[in-house]
Amino acid sequence: GQSPLTSKSLPDSCTALDCVKLAIDVGYRHFDGALVYFNEHEVGQAIREKIADGTVRREDIFYCGKLWNTFHPPELVRPALEKTLKALKLDYVDLYIIELPMAFKPGKAFYPKDQDGNYIYHHTDLCATWEALEACKDAGLVKSLGVSNFNRRQLELLLNKPGLKHKPVSNQVECHPYFTQPKLLEYCRHNDIVIVGYCPIGSSRDASWVNLKCPPLLDDEVLVSIGKKYNKSSAQVALRFNIQRGVVVIPKSFNPERIKHNFQIFDFSLTEEEMKAIEALNKNIRFVELLMWSDHPEYPFHDEY
């Protein structure tokens, strides 16, 4: 029972379809999606509607899709990508990445469990999975290939693979002022791998997957006070911080006002002192620890980086 909206007021939250259309109108061009988010059909529809009405061309949009854990066996890689393309109704994605370096048992269930409720893992061969992704790129289904949540050792596995055809162009990892990833960032810079930072303004406080020991990022006094100087919010300062150090940010919001707000970060820049002050906030604590999978042989977060 919502009251009818006037043309001026915006709802507190919108569907994926409306959010993406609004985001394109605001100026966003990079969309981070995944089969496992169960909304690719809506995202694709939004993109196609904004192409149809002349706002953008397909080549203006950068869409990232993700290979889920149950599709690691080489013969399942292309069918998984084709599922994404079919849902989007697009001919190609710009970037396709291995979502996690941990394979799960293939099958209908995305989160396979045994009778006792334990996750069922699968033999993980990241190099074999990568070769299947390279074939997808060669077939024109994807422009670039990358990874997500890979540690240094796992990146090296691919970079040192005999006969490597296409390098990973990116590694999507958690990155924000409380978890600044200095060592992984340096390693990736050295290897021309772009870091794409998820949770760049922290995350929701959903205890089922978020580490609540990490205090809320947006309440941080340093971020708030720097923001006051520029008439910006702590969220805008956190986003600007990462963009200024070459980290691509993918803030998530279903709130129309915040979707607009998160884009307003190109009209100011932080001083070197401010950048150093924000870097010093690093607590080396993750919001997203994925501890439910910490017994997987390829769990990425045991290593320092």
C-alpha cells in the first residue's frame, strides 16, 4: 500500500530494471553482474531499452559477467557464459570473470550441500577453467577475461601457465579505506592487472555474510571530516579515494538518490595528505570473509595477500 508517487519524489528502492535505466541516465556505463544474482534478464532489458531509445550504444556499455563455482569444469564454462548472454539478450559481454577460485560440485544447485548441510566442493583446476575461458574469448562471446577473489598465488598460477593465451585483465576484490589491499594492489599494478574494488563504501550489515566486527565505514570521522571540506559525504570520499589510486569501484545501490549521489565524485580531488590519512585507516579487516568456505582447498583468504 504505497501512496502514489508524485513526479518529483523518488522511491526508496527500485527494481534492477529501473535502477540500471536510471544509472545509465545519470552517466554510469560499467555494470557488474552475475548469473548468481538472478537479475541478469532485468539488467539486460534495461541496457537494451536505453540502447533502443538512443541514450547509449552497445559499445558505450561495459558489462561484467561472472562464472559461478559450479561451472568450473572446462566443458561447463561456455554453457554458463551462454546462460548469461541468453538472460541479457546480448551477443557478448565486455568482461567475464571467475567469481571465486573455489569449485563446487556441478549440478542444478548453485550451493550444493550434503545431508548434513556441508557444502560439496569439487576438484579445482584454475588453469583448465582458464583455458575454457580463453576459448570463449576466441569465439567472440567475451572481449576480456578476469578473475575475482584471487590471491597472489592463484594469480601466479594463471600468469605462469604454459601457453597462456589471454592474461587476466582484472581481479575483483574487496577494497575500501578499512581494507586497502596495499600488497595485492602493488602486485597487480606490477602485472598490469586492474583491481576492481567491491564494497567500496563498505557493505550492508547482513550478519549471514558480513563480518560485523568491522565497524561501519561510513561513520568514520576522518572520512566525514574530509567530506565536510568538499561538501561531500563519507561515501563520496571513500569512492574518490579508490578512483584516485587507480582502483575501479562498483558501489551497489537500489536507492535512486544514492545511485545519483555515488556518481558525483568527479568534481573534486583529494590532496596527497588526505589520501595518506585515508590510507592510514586500513584495519586489514574484511567485511566479506566467506568463512563458510574456509575449508575449501582453494579458499583464497588464508594467505596474507
